[in-house]
Amino acid sequence: MDENLWLVVGLGNPGPDYAGNRHNVGHMVTAVLADRLSANFKTHKTNSTVASGRSFPGGPGLVLATPNTYMNVSGGPVAALLRFYSLEPDRLIVVHDELDLPFDTLKIKVGGGHGGHNGLRDIIAAIGTKDFVRIRLGLGRPPGRQAPADFVLHDFSKVERETLPNLLEDAADAIQLIAAEGVTVAQQKFHAP
């Protein structure tokens, strides 16, 4: 088994109706990484779609995955992927949306609670630990009195779509840096003011 292998899970909801939703920003990041690795997603027996490759020749291996389940039940596929690839949770990077960060903000975190994020809650329950890497991509709070669930299930606004590619590229850069040089190095680069 490859000792320098990372599982990168992009959270979201399956199907074309959800593809552009704010909640699917995790899927969007794994798509950017797959393009970089010239890798194609294929159906996998873990109820996920999976693509894999290396950041650079001889570099860390990345298994990119998107569960084929709805966000709130992502835990089963993630646990199955860890088992299939014989990986410990410390080799798991979960990419997800975060309402408590301003839009176009990226934060890297290891461990902690789920913060009300049902996808994280289900993963923590399924794998039995909170100790995995999270790439938190800021959406900001919903405007006015819009319910958070309604907000995340709408597509990014026209203005947001202008800067969204930069956020996705930054997230992909952060993941590649974590795999190559570790979380601390990535945090120092991406958390700098």
C-alpha cells in the first residue's frame, strides 16, 4: 500500500440539480484537482465516484472522492473509502462549505466538532473520530432572514461566480500542499493575512 496516499473527499449532493449549489463547493474542488491530475472520476464500490493520481511524479498520491449520497449521509461512503484504501483518518481531507466564514475565505483545520454541519456530523459518527483535516470554504451567512438550508441549496450568485474559481484553485493548492508538506505549512501559507 502507498504510504504517501491521501483521501480527499469533496462534500455535496449528487446529481445535476445540485451541481452549482453553494453546498456543493466540495465537489467543485475535487473536480479542479481531477483536472490538474488529468484523472477521470469513475463509479466505485464504496457508493462514491473516485479519481486518483499524483500531484507530481513521485509525489503524494491523491484519491479524490465524492460520495453518491446526499450530504447528510456522507459518513458511510467515507468510512468505506478509508477501509478500501487501508487509510487512517489522519490521511483524510474533507472539503466542505462553511457558513461561519465570509465568502471567498479558506481555513484549514484538524479535528474539532461538526459546527452544525450535518455532513461532518455523519462522517464523525461513521469513522469514530473528529481527527481529520477539514478544508473549510466560506459561504458567509444568508442574507436577511433566509434560512441557512435554503441558502446553501441555491447556486452561487453572479457576483460570487466571478471570484469562485479563485477560491476553488486556492483550495486545490492547499490540498496539494498538505499532502506534500503537511498541514502546518499549508496553514501558514493560507491563513496569513
